Amino acid sequence: GVEGLLANIRDLLWIPITQAAYRRVSNDVFEHLLALDHNFHLHRKTGQIMRILDRGTSSIQDAVSIVLFNILPQMVDVVVACTYLGVMMQPW
């Protein structure tokens, strides 16, 4: 129905934002890794660093997605409902 269509449009619009954020965070982390001391790289495994990088970026994406698509719309709903009730009830 309409909800599925809106969800698909939301996902379609969200893809470029997600990719840009992932790219920016990954580049920043990679630059930071390159700036680290040589001893750090000698004592760490590359796979471990890549796993940490993937977990961190996916966590950031999940947090932003939750805020934008769950928390923010609920806050807007509450404000709209309170405004509507305030206008209709005219408490002043």
C-alpha cells in the first residue's frame, strides 16, 4: 500500500546519504590510521582493525537512521498533536 511506497521512497532517498556518510567516516578513520605510530601497526592485526572500522561505521549509520526515522518523526507527531489540541481547546 501507501506505507510500502513511502518506505521505498524513504529508502531510495536515504541511500546516497548513507553512502556519503560511510565514505566520509571511512576516509577520516583511514587518515587517522595512517597518522598513527609505526609501533601501532606492528602490534595490531589488519583484520582486527578492519573489523573495528566496519562495526564503528555501521553503528554510526544505525544510530543516525534510528534518530531520523524513529525518534524525530515521533517528536514531530507529539508537537503537532499538542499544537492541534492547544488550538482546538483554546486554553487561554
